[in-house]
Amino acid sequence: IQKVIRGFLHGRRLIRQRHKAAARIQALVRGIFTRQRHRRRLEAAIRIQARIRGLWGRQKVAQIQRAAGQLQRNWRRFQAQLHVKQMVYERIEMLRLKRLDVLRAKLQEAAIV
């Protein structure tokens, strides 16, 4: 009887059950560690993506600001050139009118003589 009891208590079935239980526990622990590792990697990838997207966004904003500055410079240059042309044409018109006045005065002098 003792032999049977000892065989039952310390027999192959019990050892097999303990091995299965140990394997289950090991699988659970490996699963937990794997999920944690996966979560950390995912969070790291998300942080990297966020940094890259932020960098690209800042670069795009800087590009837009440079383009806006170029547009403003071109517009101001155009306005200044327009103003200079206007002043030149006004000066030419003033000189033309002065020349006409001089010619009229000469014609009047010639008509008097």
C-alpha cells in the first residue's frame, strides 16, 4: 500500500502535472514580458514618429515663412519701382511743359519782332 501511495504522491503523473503547470506559468510570464517589450517598442516608435512629424512640420512652416518673405520683398520692390517710374514720368512731363512754355515765349518774341 505504501508503495502505491508513494507512487501516487511522487509518481510520473504528478511530475507530469507539475511540468505542465510550470510550462503554463513560464508561458504566461513569457507572454507578459513579450507584451511589455512590444508595448515599449510601440511607444518608442510613436515617439520617433512624433519627433519626425514635428520636424517636418517646423520645416514646412519655415519654408512657408521664407516664401511669404520673398513675396513681400518682391511686392515692395515692385511698389518702389512703380513709385520711381511715376516720379520719372512726372519729371518728364514737367520738363515737357517747361519746354513748351519756353517755345511759346520764343514764338511770342518772334511774333513781336
